[in-house]
Amino acid sequence: MQIKAQTDAGAPLHQLLQALRPRGELSAYCSLVSGAALFPQFAGVAARLRPGMDCWVPLKNLDEFTRFAEGLGLAVSFDCAFRELSSQARDRVVGIETLCTTYATGVRVEDAGIGDCVHTFVALTRDVAEQMHGCGWYPVVVKDRLFHKPIIDHLEFGRLLGYPDCCVGFFEKSNNWNRTNSYVEAYLNTGANCDYRTNCFGKNLGYSLAFHIPCRFDCPETISFSAALAKFLDGCEPDYAAACRQLLHKPVLSLNEREIAVLDGVFVDHCRVKYRDAIDLFAMPGPVLQAMKAGNIIEVRGRFVLVFRNQELVDTFECRCDEYGPRVPLLIAWA
């Protein structure tokens, strides 16, 4: 599936990713949190465009981070500390395959040690921070059994993060990894073109202005938020904002909600991209990513993804939707 749009190859991907280095007043966030992945989300709170956000702060930086955030007039609240989970512990947990991102042992903040990270809420007011504390918790494991939090807490947390009501409602209906792929559902809701300001695929590398999955890739509310955040970043981080814009225009290959990659290339027809580089955006399977690195053309034919090196076929991958995390290949252009 693909919606037509023209894109310019522009600067190489690695140069654009290297440009994602904030240098202004808010740049301390990246050094204190050990990375720029959530910087646009933090900037959205600092700009008073969203009520709050959550992140993970190394225990050794917690006091300094709190002073930094409070110095910006923001409120901070803590949940628990996360400690790396051993591979042996992962193997014992029933249902761990249904977790998306975080695998950790939770301990009280007062019991945290060197190497632990603290789940931290940053908000416009103390009241919002405490509300986020109440519904922003993670799935927990009791006696090697996984328990997910109820949908009502997901929805309330989404609203406190400032996600549009239309997108929160869409999440409620589409977020079922046993039977749906939210990216495909959003794509099917989209009109003539996918607007680059709804491109949430780069959120783990720090260049997506919108963190949530939009209800459609031309969602007016998401576009409005992203445009306001881009304007704010233009004022305080112009180089960062410019790199974000270029990256957000790059084609994306999505197999499901975890398996995504950005392509440094252009569409040559309705279902084919010619590219010079491909970078994993989250958890693209190794064999697929290796084939992409060996090729320079991606083509989607129904449920199949084909990788070519010029005219020579490198590999073919079948995507199936009768398994957890349904795979439906999307090759997306941005207007």
C-alpha cells in the first residue's frame, strides 16, 4: 500500500541523524536522560503545547534533572526505578512476548542503585504530574504471570500526554495486536496524501514531532500540534528542526507496529522505492534489514516485500496477519 508523493533524497540519513543534537536552553535534557529520543516530547511540554510526558532518568542524574525541569517552571513526579531484567527472568514470564518496549525489574525509588533508571513524569502542573503518576504505570509481572493495565488507564494517560481526542478514540478501537495493525488502520482512514507532520515512525530516534499513532495520516489535530512544535523548535533549535523536517519526509517501510525502517530514497512508481540507505527505526527483523542493506530497491506486492539490487532480486519476505502483531506491509510517502 502506498499514497503517492514526491520526495527529495536530500542529505544522507546518517548526517541528518547526527544533526539531531539540541544546543540551546533545553539541551540539558539530552545529557541528563542519556539521549535525544524523547526530546521533541519534552520540548512540547516546555513550550506549553502538551500537559505532560514521561521519560526514564538515570538515578545518578535524578536530582539534577529535577532542578533542571523545575527551573523551567515544570513539575516532576516519580513512579518507580527500572532495573535491567536478566534473560533468564524473561524466559520464565508467561506472556512477555506481548510487551512492546520495556523489559525491567521495578524497584522503589528509595531502593534504587547505580545503573537503575527512574520512571519520571514531567508536567505543566503538580496536579497533572500526580494524575500521570496514577495512570502511567507499566504492565507488571506477579509470580511469572504478566498483567496489563486496563484500557481506561491507557486512554486517560493518552489525554494527559496531550494526544488529540480523535487519536485517543482511534487507539481504543484499533490497539489490539492479536487482530489489528494500527498503522494500516490509520492508513486506510487517510485521504489523498500522508502529511509528514503526522509521521510518528521516527519517535525512537528523536525526529518525530508527534509521538502518538494518529487516527489518520492527515489528522488535522495532529498536524496542528506538530506545526506548533516545529515553530517553537525553529525559534530555539533551528538546526534540529531542519533535520527533523528532512527526516520526516523520508519514505518509511512498515511491516507492523514494531518492524519499521526509514529509507533514504524516492518513489519510482506507486509501490517501489529506490534508496541509498535504510535505517532500522525500532525492531525490523535482522534478515529483512540485512537484505535492505544489500539492496537499493524495495517493492511491495500485496503481502510480499521484495528487495532488489538494481535488477537482481536479493530476497523476498512474506508478511502474515494470522499471528500476534499482524504484518501488513506499508510503503509510505509523505507530502
